[in-house]
Amino acid sequence: MSDVPREESRPMQSAGASPDHRLAPAAESEKAPGRAVAPWVRTRLRAAPGAAAGLALLVFVTTLLAAALPRVVDSYETEGLRHALRTAPAHRAVLEITDPLPPAASREPEGLREEQEELRALLPAPLATDRGQTVHGMRTTTRVVGLDPWLPKPDGAPVEFFAASVSDLPAHAELRGGRMPAGTPKKAEAAVTTATAKALGIEVGSVVHVPGIGGDPIAVTVTGVVEPRDPQRSYWAVSPLLRTPSLTMKPDPMQTTYYWEAGLLLSPASGSVLTSTTGVPEVYWRYPVSADRLAARDGEPLAAALDSLAGGPVLAAVREVTGPTGLISTEVDEVVAAQLASRAAISPVVAVAVFGIGAVAVVVVAMTGGLFLARRDAELTLLRARGASLTGIGLRLLGETSVVAGPAAALGLVAAVALVRGPDTPGAPALTGSAPLLPAVLAAALVALVAALVLPVRAVLRHRAPRVHGAREDMIDAKPSRRRTVVELTALVLAAAAIASLRLRGTSDSGDHLVSAAPVLVGVLAAFALVRFQPLPLRWLARPARRLRGAVGPLALARAGRASATGVLPLLALVLALTTAAFGGSVLAGVTDARDRAAILTTGAEARIEGRTEGLLLPPGTVEAVRGAKGVREALPVQIEYGVSLPSPGSADSPMSAPLVAIDPAAYAKLARRTGNGAFPPGLLATTGKGGPEAVGDTDRVLPALASPSVAARFAGRPALLNTATGSFHVKVVAVRDSTPAVRGEDFLVVNAADVTNRRQTAVLVGGSPDAKALRAAVAGKSGDFVVTLASETRAAYVDSPLQSGAETLYAAAIGAGAAYAVVAVLLSLTQSGPERAVLLSRLRTMGLTRRQGRRLLGLEALPPAVFAALGGALAGWATVPLLAPGIDLRLLALATAEGSAALAGVPLRVDPWSLVLPAVAVVLLTGTAAAVQAWWTGRKSSVKELRAGDAR
């Protein structure tokens, strides 16, 4: 090439010489300033622009993934923490400071507002509050009775009021009538919401009397009716009685009595009147927690700050403002603790995928260096023979790779920062977003460092001693060394330690990276084993293959059995990718199965129809209408009676109740068997032949029953009499099951519906693939008092946390990236061996090998290593799952924050066959396709160039 100078090798001649000789070129250059030597780096890059571009692309993509990873993790963990606080019930997401008020005490509204800001300033960082929803005032801690006769009394019980003075009422409510309350402690004024006014018949100007501590009633004048703004936000939602009255039942088992509970919104100036009532008043300051500025890294400091409120220096400072009786109450610490526990359980499982993709990426980058080294091996061998030093070679190669890897890594970092900016956070930097920048920078620097060092390090290690040109590179000559044996034994010890630690301690220690690297270590061991034993079966097969007609098959097996020793890295990359894919696929399949299983256990079938109140009878024709709905394959009516009292074997036993379910044994047994929910043979509940209205007086008949373990223990194997709404009869437990489709709880009794005296249908279990809209329309056409619950909708509720969905998405993306790197590994392997194969094919064609036979030869030669890698990766993945399964519980990843997650005691890791087979088959097909394309392209080219390359002979 014209851009390569004649004296290109001259500077390298002095690299291994003495210091005196190294000064000679400088002296000559002073004497002959006209002679110029082209820079090494620029010359080498211009000589191979395609290779430089390929390395830059690989470094860019790898840096993009590596820099985006910590930002993605921080983003979904931040969203998870914020989501947990935002979706928590209003009373659990606030911090309240209270101080009891003595009788006849008085507090000024201005003083309470000043103390509110003083107390806010004492809250430790990173605890932040929502100023717009903060409220303070005085309130009763016990209900006060409404003494006026005009107030409604459903069962003769008077109205009970929750009275509170609230700050900033005009900013949170719209006036619908009258005026906002003002008043004084002696002439108290209050407002009520429109819902309270409608339910209790209160009008503007009404006077409500409540008991006073001196015996005289306290009068409160209602001056206005208001409509709450944002009733679901903290200002109103923490104390819902101030917003909406409630018709409540007194806790009296002997008599059912309903009464009204409602709220009175006193003005701040009238708040001190509460100290004259029997409501045991207190001063309160309520601070809703704001999650807008919280980040994942604030989780532990936030938990520590909340702990300090319970009895630390913060409480002492608060009492300096409120007085010695001040108290701090909150449930935010429980919300944060639950979120941190979920994150600690999910992170190690996700780290397994991260370690897998990271290992594959490192191997692929190392393969890239190996490809460059193979292309320039003759050049470096010649330089070493001419006296070039290892330091000189290493530094010049480092310069080449640094010029390419540095800018590519910088671009990858910029792209990662631009693509993953983190959740919207007030005050976050406009350029980098809310996600932390330092981890991304460190990850990009690490990728750039590895990419820059892999070529010079491999070159220095390979040429540390002068090499003989044309030496063999296959497995015949490359025998396992002692160093390699030490490395393999070290990997074996590390893998055994990681597996033992994971099986004993599980994934509870999120900082133990050795545990997360266990699948990778197993894959490394499998690759080492394959490298050692792969040539043996190929050589065994080559012997009988010699008897076959033609030379293509025997020659392909012979060459595959003597594959180049450089094939270790491609094999390692494929095995690691397949192991990670198998393990990750099993994790994702386990999560999917757990959600499906939990949804079925919760609903009992694909859909469930039940009354809004217990015991509500199905209208006539409901079952037929459901069966005619779109997608319904079966509809099983059942009778459920909740709260059936069970007999007590001993007088000291505590009362116990359980639901009684009356079913059709044949259809119900089929449903239980199909859903895997308490399957049983229908013959266990065979009918006694006595049932219906004619058996009302026969209480001696004994019905066989299916029971939960606790109910069965209650019966102790003996028949017992039950008095229920379905009839009076004796029941004998004939089988015990942990669960049953009709009941969500842990306790139940299931009997044959043909044996009960009062047959009624209260619920329907629906099978098939019901259309939600059509099913709800069919039920609504019969009655509006029934609820339709679909298993698909229940399952969707299990993915309600960004922590879950983010971790699952990251896991799937890591598996996809690993597969992409595996493709790159296959292509790099074929590219590295391409020139040698082209020379072989050219020589064989001079001996009479046809183009078709040459293509078959190259294709068959590439398949055995791919088949071994596929088998090794599949076996490693298959062995990894049962080895690590005892230490991994996927319940928190699958059902971390969903209701009904207790339906599954644990979600063990199981082998997913598709995750083993599909990636392995894909590797073989990909390798075969790539080899066929390479063989076709090689066969099209002329053989003159390869035959004229004398140094390749």
C-alpha cells in the first residue's frame, strides 16, 4: 500500500536494544531532518480500517450496555421506592406528631402554624414532606355523640362525630353553601361536606350539640357545606370520616345495631372548644411524605431517618417544641422496610443475569483481540525475531487499541446517559438526568480499559519468547499445561463454594457476588471440560469414517478433531451464553408459572362469579347465561356458606369456623384436577342417597367431606354434627387437601350438594377463555349485585411494582444481549479461521476437490464444535438449575407487592425445557448457516491469491 512507509519497521528494530542504540535514531534524525517516518498508530489503522471500525462498534455497544446497566437498575429501584410510597394507603404514608391537650386548654392557630414549620425543619434528610397536603389543628381521639333529636338514628343509636379543626380548608374544598367557618372557642363554627349534609340532614345554620366535660352540651354551628377537592389525596384520605359519613355496625354479637359516624370540620379559631368536650382532644401536625425527590440510594438513609424518629435525638428535639408528652407516629418505616426487603431479594437474582452477560461480553472482547492477533501474528513474530522488545510491541499495540476504544467508549457513555435518564425528579441535572453518573462512567472506563488491553496483553503473552514461524496451532501440539490445570481447579473450587453458599444461605446476602456468579462458574467448568474432552469423540468417529466413500466426511471430522487451540474462547462464549439463557429462561418461566398459579388459586378457575355480600343467591338463569357467554367452556355452580361453626372436641378449645361448600363431585373433581388445586377422586364424596327437603329431620345421616388440615384436626377422625343454613347433618372427613377451588382461605369443608337439605347456588366457577366484557354483560343482565373476577385480571395485578417489572425486563434484556454476543462469537470464530480455510480449500481444489465438495467440507467442519458447545451449554444449564434451586425463591420477584401473594408459600426454580433446547438448536443452526455462507463466498473467489501467499504454506 502507498501509505505504508518503507522504513516502518526501523523504529521497532531498536526496541530491544541497549539505551545507547535507542538514542541513535534521534541523532540521525537531527543530521537528516528531511527523512520522515509515518506514525505507527495512524499507519496501522489506515492499513486495516475495517478491523478498527469493527472494534469501535463492539466497544460502543458494550459500553452502551455496561453504562446503561447501573442507570437502569437505579431507575427501576427509584421508581419502585416512589411507587411503594405513592400507592400505600394514605394513613401509612404520613408522619403525625401529636400532643395531648389538657381540659380547658387553649392553642392559638398562629402558634400551631409556626410550630408546624419548626417541626418540619427537624425532620432528618432524606425525609421530605408534601407542603401542599400538610395539615394541623386539634381533634378528638374518641367519638362524641350527637345529642340532637333531629339527627338520624337507624336502630335507635345516636350519631357519633369525629370533630377536628383543619388548617387551610378553603384551599382544599369548594364552598357549596353558606360560608367558611370562623367563630371562637365560645361560639364554635364548623363546616360539613356535601355527603355528610345529605346523609345526616344537616343544613347551613344547623346547630349540633355534643356532650361537654362539665355536663352542659357544647353547641357547634354549621356555617357552610363544602365539596372536597382531590378527595383521594392525603388531606382528606387519612381521615375519611371528615369527607364521607359511614353507616357502621356496633360490635355486639347478640344484637345487630347500625349507627352513623361522621365528621365535623371546625375552624382553626374554634379548635380549642374541643378541650371542653368528652372527645379527649389532642393537637396534631400531619406531614404527608413526598416521594418526588427520593432515589434508590436514599432507601437505607430514609429507613435510618425513620428509625431515629422512634426514640433518637429527633424525638428529643420534637419534644422541645411540643412539650414532654409529644409523640411521633408513622407507618412509613414499614412501607420502606418492605420495599428494601423486596429489593434485597430481587437484586441477587438479577445479578445472576448481569454476571452472565458480563462474562460473555468479556470473552467476546477477548476474542476480538485474538482475531487481530491472529491476523498480525506473522508480523509480530518477525518483529520479535528482529529484536523488538515486548514493552515496545505492547505499548504500540496499546496505542492502536486506545485510539479506537477510547472514543468509542466515550460515545457509548454519552448514548447511555442520553437514553437512560432516570425518573423525572425536580432539580435533576438537565444533561445527565436523575440517574447517577459515576457508576456509568466507571463501567464505560472498565470496558475501554479491557478493550484496549486485550490485544497488547495477549500479544505479549504469546510472544514472550521468540516463536518459530509456521508452528502447529491445533490440539495435537497444544497440550494442557500446569498453569491451565491450576486455573481449572481454582474455577472448580470457586464454583463449589458458590453453589454451597447459595444452597445454604440462599440469595439473602445481596453483596455476595460469588453467589451471583455461580451459574457463570458452572458454565466455565463445562467449557473447560469440553475443551479437554471434545477432540476424543471426534477422533474416535474419524476412524470408522475413513471407510466411507468420499474424502469430505473423514477430512471434516479429522480437522474438527484437531481444531485450533484458539477455539477455546468461542466455545467458552457459547457455553456461557447458553448457560445464562437456560438459567434466565428458567427464572422467567418460573415467574410466569408462579403468577398463573397464584391467579388460579385466588379465583379458583379462569373466572369467578360471586355476590357482593356473602350468601347472596344467584338469580334464576344466571348459570345458563354464563354458559352462553363468549369463550366459556364450563360453568360450575357451587353453594358456599361462610362462617359455619365447627364442633369443639374439648371445652377449653377456642371457637372455630370455616366455609362449607356444596358441590357436584364429578364436575368439581374435574376442575380441581385441571387447575392442580386440591385434586381428589369424585368417588370420595359419593352421595348417601339422602338429601333435599325430605331429609330435613334426618340429622343422623353422615356426609363424607373433604377438609383442610386444620378442620380435619378439629374433627379428629370422628363424625360431628353441623347446624348450618344448608341443613343439619353429621360430617366425617374422608380426605384432606391444602386448598380447594371454591374457597380462597385456608380452612374449608366440601360436601356433596345432593346430600344437603337446602340447596342454593351462591357462586359460579367458570372455565375456558371467557371474554371479560361478554361475561360481565351476561351477569349484569341478571343482577347487578354480583362481581366477576377473572384470573387474567388477577394475574395482571401481580405485576404492580416497577421494581418487579423493571427487574424482569432487565433479566430478559440480559438474556437477549447474551444471545447477541453469542452470535458475534460465532461470527468472530469463523472470521478468524476464514483465511486458513480459504488456503486449505484452494489447495484441495488443485487436487481435484469440486466447489460443491469444498462447501460441504467447510460446513461439516464447523458443525461438530457447535454441536458440542450446544450440548455442553444445555447440560450446564440443566445442571445449574437443580444445583442452585434450593437457594433461590422467586416469590418476591413474581408476587412481591401483589395481594394474594400468600397463596404460594414459595416459588422454587425449575428447569424450563424450552430454555434449554431452543438456544442450543439456534446455536447449531446459526453456526451451520454462517459456515455455509462463508463456504459459498470462499468458493466463489479465485485460488491464485491464497496459493501465492508463501508465508501461509
